[in-house]
Amino acid sequence: MRNVFQEGNALVSFITAGDPSPEATVKFLRALEINSDILELGVPFSDPMADGSTIQRANHRALKAGVKLSKVFEVVEAFKEDSDTPLVLMTYYNPVYVKGEKYFIERAKEADVDGLIVVDLPVEEADNYCKICEENDLDTIFLAAPNTSDLRLRRVDDMSSGFVYLVSRYGTTGERDDVSELSLDFLKRAKGICSKPLCVGFGISREDHVRKLVENGADGVVVGSSLVNIIEKYGDSRNTVNKLIKKTEELKKGLETI
């Protein structure tokens, strides 16, 4: 069984597939992998309800460019031709349901995807999905929020084979100024319950955020909006590539303080 989470603390870097084009996405993934331990690639979706305005706009740009699920898998295949950096697809359940769980998961495996995050699939309804993922050697990653009960957090931990994705706060994704006490309290509680690695996301955008979370027990962090903001600002350019490398290098330093 493959596992997207290797030894040490992990920087998980997120961008949306096809923003602003599939070809640009491959270039950006190559830039991000220099300093990232895991890459998270979002499947464009018309109603990304867990995402803030930054990633919503990225989804819109990708969909406007005509990027469909088939193209997302092609992007992964192009990137994976000469990369062994673990790559996780992030999607909402609708594309999985429309294609069928078996088809979606088998196509992901064929494209050399390493793991899946289906944001709005409850663990209580995920038995068949997890079974097919296990049969295809794909890691499952489920989310938990600060209001997740201890009992349900244990279920999320049991059903996640890659890592547990801790949502650091209430609301949607997006850059924030600091790491809240709510996030740290939730992380401490999860550390006492979960056996899988814990990666914290939503609002993480600076080196000091990363450092604070790792010092309080996080095994990794997920960073998205700050990277997507760079893509939105600079588009398909060498400047974008350079700034993605610089930003992830900065974030990586937060992991290396322990």
C-alpha cells in the first residue's frame, strides 16, 4: 500500500488544475515540488463550497478555459512522467458520483494519483469508496473540523490511510493573519485521538504559521490560497514559477525549525 505521507514534517502545496491552463499547471507543479513533500491538485468544480474567494476564482478560470475531469487526469499523467512526488487529487463528490466511484478511482490510479480527498463525502457514507481505493492502492484522506466530536474523529482517523486533514477553523479556505487558539486546541485534541499523521489547512500562508503549528504537534500543513493568489496575479509566466518556488521555500523553513 502506498502512503503519500513519508517521514518528517510535510508541506502540502495546493493549486487548481487548469488555472490558467493545463500546460501552465504542469509547470507550476514542477516548481512546487522543489520544496513540497506532497502536492494537492484541485479538480475544477462549479460550486466549491469549502473554498474561499481566491480558490473559487481559480475554479472559475479553469472551467472557463474548458478544463474537464479528463484533462485533469492528463495533467497528472504529464507531471508524473518524470516525478515521484506524491500527488493527491482534491475534489467534491459530484464528479465522483457522475463518473461512478469505480471509474473515477481506477482512472486516478491509471494516471498515477497517489491519494484522494473528497471534501464533502462523509465517512459514514464512504465504505464502498474506501474499499475501491484500497483495491487500487490509493490513499484516502478525510477532513475533520474543530466541532468534530471525539467519536467521529476516531472514525475519520480509521478511514484515512494517508493523513487526517484538520480544518483549522470554521468557514472556508483563505489567507489569515494568525493561527487561532481554536486551531491549536483542536490540534492538541486530535493528537490525543488520531494515530495517522495530522496536516492542518485553511488559512495557513506564512512561515510563522507553519512553525507555530509544527511546534504544537502538527505533522504537516496544507497551503493553498497564498499559492493560488500568485497564479492569479502573475498568470502563466516565469515570474509565477519563481514566486511559487520562493513562497514554498519560505514555508518550508517553518517545518525545519523542529
